[in-house]
Amino acid sequence: MKHLLARDIRKRKLVLKNEKNYIILKSLVMNQQLLITERRAIFEKLDKLRRLSKVYVRNRCFLTGRARSISRLLHMTRMQAREAISFGKIIGFKKSSW
């Protein structure tokens, strides 16, 4: 699982680095005022950056590398978050019971 976490971190850095170019190219492709040939050339450049969009980044737990049931606030799986909260490792949370 650690290699998946390392790959995810690498992908996030690439997305952050190329995000501005990706957004600019995407808006140029959608521009109806440009000629079709220009838009096609821009689309080919955009196609090379296709894997560098935010959609391909997967949220993973930074402790275990698991990709399912990730809390956006804590960046941990629900099991790891529950365990950390019950032991008091995370400030501001407490285990609820009713």
C-alpha cells in the first residue's frame, strides 16, 4: 500500500504543477470563436495533459494508504480516525455515546 501512497503523492504534485496550463488549454478548446484547426491543435496538446487533471487523483489514507472510506477533514480512513479519536490523539474530537 505504501507504493500506492507514494504514487498518489507524485500525481498530486504533477497536477498542482500543470493545473494552470490544463485550465487554460481547456478554456481555449471550448472557445467557439477560434478556428477549428487551431482548436484541434490545442486539443492535441490538451490530450497529452489529460492524466494531469484533478479527476485522476485518488484520496488515500496517509497512514495506511487505503483508498476507501476516507474522511476529507482528517485524510484518514474511518477506522484509523475512530481509533485515533478514541485514544485522544486528535484534538477537538471525542468519542460520542448515547
